[in-house]
Amino acid sequence: MSTCSVSKGCFVFKPSPKKRKLSQKTVNYFRERNNASEDTDVRFVTCQSLWNQIKLETEQIQEDLNKQLFDNLVSFLRQSHSEFQEKTTEWTCRMKSREIPTAALVLGVNVTDHDLTFRSLSEVLQNNITPYIALLEAKDCPGIKNLMQKLMGQLMNCYIDVDSLEDEDHMQVSQNKIRCSMTSIISWYQNVTKKTDSETPSKKRTSSSRHWQSPPVVVIFKDMESFTTKVLQDFIVISSQHIHELPLVLVFGIATSPMIIHSLLPHSVSSLLCIELFQSLSCKEHLSTIIDKLLLTAQFPFKLGEKVLQVLINIFLYHDFSVQNFIKGFQLCIVEHFYSQPLSVLCCPLVDAKKRVNSLSHDQCENIRRLPSFRRYVENQASEKQILLLTADNFLKEITQKLLEDLYVYHENYVSVLRCLHVFTSSLPKYPLGKQIRELHCACLENRVWETEEYESSLQLARMLNKSDLVTMLQQCVEIFVSSSGKEFDKTIEKLKEFLTQFQELEVAEAFQEQDGSVSAQKELQKKTDLYHLQKTLLELKESRRSKKLTKFEMLRFEVVDYVDSLVRTYLVPADHKTLHEIMYFNTASVLRGHLNAAPRVALHTALNNPYCYLKNQALKSDGGNISNKAPDICIVYKLHLECGRLINLVDWLEAFSTVVTAVEGPNTDAASSDQVDDIIHARFIRAVSELELLGFIKPSKQKTDHVARLTWGGC
């Protein structure tokens, strides 16, 4: 929607209440790729269903990770509330000292995720503690007056509900007349609590049954570091003077360190706060959980290739530490895969995939034959089978079902063996294969991990593990294989348990051997006390070191490491070596970089130098380096400024602009109309130059008043 008005005004665009139109537009977007392919609707529905499942899973992960933090906050608020409610001695002491209960919530540097955390926190507090919650941001509170206005507005909106419609107009009028002060908030709070107490049970709000008689007022500062010192100081000092009348609780959202409280506030102000520290889960641990639940599982058929996953992880580690942005990038990968890959219609649960294979058209069968992985598979088959695979669609469908089943089994086995390998490598010195399982996963996706130097060094270090660590690792591997759904690991579990039994037997044998050895050693020492026998013993020790034989424990340790190595070589084959992996794996990292890795300088230069790239107007196609008068004014001004040096004369610039704009127009005979045209061209030029200055390409020059200086591409 747009307007062509050049005057100031207010335009209202009502959103469409129907959601079907939006979905229909999205389906049409899918259809644009393959000219309304017969599987477009199915692909769209599959994509939507898959994303809904992943979205529910991510929300559940977020809720589970924040549960401990929110429970601690709720107990803290309940404690402070109960003290005010019961008027205990502790609250009286705090009231006399004018201390405000304050929760310092350290959330980390992933600022873009904080909004979701605070929304969840507000819902939890509203369901369990109090309906009176205010969320304040620094951009809305430049002064104490603005802060009080925001605070009163949010608190009073909390009070107005559906059951009190008769008082809505009265409250709105009184809110406009009330002076924004702490006294007004206290009087409002007293009226609200009295009214709630006087209500009959039938008229009470449903939320009142979940809250105490005098629920606290929670004020959340979402970005405490961004608030000015004076605003915080004034609010804390004013609130401390009325703490005995209003059960106020502060929550500080901190991104850096709790020491910022003492850096922003002097001791005279910070001493008015009774601070308790709360630490949220690290964003890296959150990311590891997301990857573990979404990628390292057989629950979801969609997978990410090594390069694509590395792009998302690099954006997370080197840009924003935002888990929500990682999830959005993952969503973009899903949409792009189902949009660009016609065979993504088979990227669904195995039961549905087999049914869809039977209904594939001839064109879709040809798409399967064109897959690089399927071509390699055909080349390795006998000549008769090759002919059937390339000509008979029914035979191709049967083989496709079998290959898809093998791919699903591969995923199940891959995850279990990957976790087992991670158990052995995550505790090795210097972490040759990485400390996190995502690093090991990327290494296995990239190439055959057993052919890398890092893997060889990991095996050498694993062959030097002590007995207790080795036994612990074997027990963890047994638990991993027992919990996996793969049927091929029954013999593996038996073999690992056999290793554990041998270690136990070895430990018992060593205990008896130590007892016998201590007795015989004492007897030998009594016999061999002269110099001759001592020298002979030393020579025997040297010879034994030269021709050292492996002990039973060392031999058993070698067997364990070799067995794990055999599992790795069998099950951790890279995904791009499996047939039909293109159906489930999204590998187009360049598309993802184009969407997520912003390059504003290149985009601006392309848009201004070649507007046809974005506007797709045939009239804007320019031959060679010519400047079209049909281009937007800012594009014409931009191209002209590229021909200038460090300083640009505005008069010459205007004349060149006027020449380009009036290139196709004939000479004007009417002087009045000619002057009017010049004024219009002058106004257009001024606006274009102002836009160019706003974008940062030029700036006014102090050397000459009628010149501007270039800032980019050769400017200073």
C-alpha cells in the first residue's frame, strides 16, 4: 500500500482479517518457481507443517531452559510480597531502611533475545504473582517525567478489564487529569486493592484468584545499561521514600555485568536497593540445545549441510549471539529448500514419503534421475539395472523407497555414533575435534572424519586414557545406544558391556596381584641387599623398558579404541556420500549468505548505479555508461557525482543534472513555463542531493561554500 500525496497527513490501512488470503499469496509465491507444478501445494503444506513442529519444539526448549530462572524469580517476588502482606518484622526493618527489593537479571550480550525473555517473564508473573507489571525501555524514558508517564500508563491499563466497562470512561478521564507522580500511583494502588477486596466473589476477576490480596508492583527495566544515571537515581530515591506505602519490586535487565549497577549508581543510591542476583543460561548452551534437539535427531527429516550450518553458527558467534536469529535463519533454510527443490515433497516422515513416491509423475522421476548422488548410484550398478533405473518409472519408485528408508536408518545410526564419539573426544586435551558436539558434527559432514589429522591425534590421546575415565565413557556410550531407536546396535551394546565386564575382572585381578606382589617384594628385598644383586636388578629394569610388553589393561584399552574407530568408519560417512541426500539436505550456502550477510555498500552502489536491478523497469536499461533520464533523480545525481573529484561544484552539478533530465525535451519557447520548469528541476536536484548526503556519500565543505566533499570512493 502506498499514497501519492506530497503533503503531511495520516493514512490508515486496515489489515485484512482473513488469513487465507495471506496463505494463498504464499502458495502463489511457491508456484512462481516451477510454473504451478503439480506438487507445489503439497510442498507448501509440508513446509508449513514442518515449521510448525519445529516452532513448537523451540518454544518448549525456551520454556524448559528458562524454567529454573523464572522459578527463582517467582520465589523471590513471593517472599518480598509476603513480607509486605503480613507486615512482618523483616519488612518493617526494610521499610525503615527504605530498601527496595531488586532482582538483577543478567541475561547476556544477546540483546535481541531479551524481548522474548521479558515477554515470557511477564506472562509467568501475571499468572502467578501480580497483574501489575510495567516494562520500561531507555528510549521511552529520557527523563523522569517520561518514565512516570510510561509507568502510570502501563499500570492503569493493567487495571482496566472487561468486567469493569462501566468505569472505563471514568478511569480514562481521570488518567488524563492525574498528575504523574508517585503519590498518584499510590492512591491508584490503594483504590485498586480496596475495590478488589470489596468485590463480591461473582464479580471478581479471574486473575484475582491467582494473586495475593495486595500484589506487588513489578517494574522491569529491560535495558538497564541504556538508562541515564539521573533518571535511575531520581526514580530510586523517590520510590524508596514511599516503599512503606507501595510494595514496589524492581527488575534490572543486565546484558554485561552486575557491576554496572554500582557503576551507574552512587553508593548513596545503590544502598537503597536490596539486590539479589539471577543468572540466565548462557546463549551458547542454549544454541547447543537447539542444535541437539533440531538437527541431531531423527524426529525432523530436514537437515542442514555443513557449509549452511557453518554460516549460521558463524553469524551467531561473530555477530549477535542471538538464538532467535539462528532459528529465523533455520526457518529461511526450510522455506528456501522447499521453494527451490522440487523433490522436497519427499522431505517428510518415512511413511508419508513412501506413499508420495508411488504418486510421483514422470517429470518428478526425471528429477530424481538428474540428482548427482543418484547418478553415482546408477554408475555403480550392473548394466541391466542401469537401464531399468533410467527407463522404468515403476522400478525407479521401488528403488527410491528403499533408498529413502536407508537414508532414514543412516540418520538414526549417525546421531548415536556421533554422540558416542563426542563422549570420547570432548574431554581430550586441547580438544582436537572440538569441545562442542556441533563442531564434531560439522567435521563429520565436511569429509571422512577418520582421514583427518585431528582424528588421528584424538585416537592417540584416547589410547592414553586412564581406567576410570574409560569405564565412565563406556557406560555413557551404553546409555546412548540403549536410548537410540537403531536396531543395529544390539551387538554393539553387548560388546561394550563385555568391555566393562573385562575391566571389572581386571580390577579384581590387579587387587589380588598387588597383595601377592607386596609379600614377594618384601622377601626379595630381604634376599637381595648386596651391591651385586642391586646392579643386576637395575640392568633387568633397563632391558624390560627396551622390550616393554603391553599390560592387559593397555591391550584392552587398545581394543576399546579400535572398536570405537570401527563404528566411526561404518556409521559416520558424510551425508553427501549417501544417495538422495539432496531431498533432505539444504546445501546452498550462497543463497543463505545473500539473505543474511548484509552488504549495504554493495547494495547501495548497485541500486544507485543500476536501478533496473531492483525496479525491473525496461525503460531503466542503460547501454554502456549512459545515464538515462528515466532513472530516479538520486540515481542520476549519484552517477554524475562519480565523475567528479574530491570537491564537487554544486552549480556544475545542477547544470549536468538539468541537461540529463531535459535531454529528450525540446526547447521551450514560453519563458514563464521555462522558469517554472527550472524551479522544478532545481527542487528535484536539491532533494536528490539531500538524500545523497543522508546516505553518507557527500558532506558540506568548509573550504568552499558552493562545493560539497565526497566521502566514498576516492573522497576524503
